Amino acid sequence: MSRIVESIARARNLRLVARGRKSGQPREVTIWFAVDGEDLVVGTLDERRNWVRNARANPDVEVEAAGVRLRGRFEDVSDAGLAERARAALAAKYLTARIAGWFGVRQKHLFAIRGLRAA
């Protein structure tokens, strides 16, 4: 894990900034995240959320956690192995996600933020 990724790994939340798919204006959302190697992973139960649709339309995003700002590329996770690792990492980090998993509720849609570099 690089020093940049390591510096934000323990942060509770991540601020994701993506350009609006219609307006082109920056749109922010605060979400849970986990680290997978050099990438960040995020998830949601509902891919119709505006932050997902904006980031899919404009995948060059900025993230901020623990006072560190980074840029990266937002991508859908299609690899089953990565998806399971991401769910496990999110459940390990967040008690609420772990408890929800006991009842079969988990992130249905997972995304990776790759190619992280200083903003």
C-alpha cells in the first residue's frame, strides 16, 4: 500500500466529488470506503443514486479523507473476486455493514477508484 493510500485508510468517511452529468458542476457526497491494495472501494444498495450516475458519466473524480485530497478514476467492479474482497473490507471496517450482512443486506453495486494521485 502506498503512503498516499495508507494515509487515508483509517479515515471513517470519504468525500467523493464528481462532476454532475447534466450541469458539469462539482457534486459532493460523503460515503463509506475501504482500501483494496492501491485502490479505494465504495458501494451502494441503489445504483440510481445521483452520485453513482454522476461518477459513471464523468469518471475522473476527486476524493478527500483525513485531510488528504486525491484524484482517481471511478469504475464499476465487475470482477467477482474483487467484489467479495470489497464487501469483506467494508464489513470489517464498519460495524453497521457487518450487522446488515448478517441479515443478507449488503452493497449490491461496488465501485473502485483507481489510479490515485495527489490532487
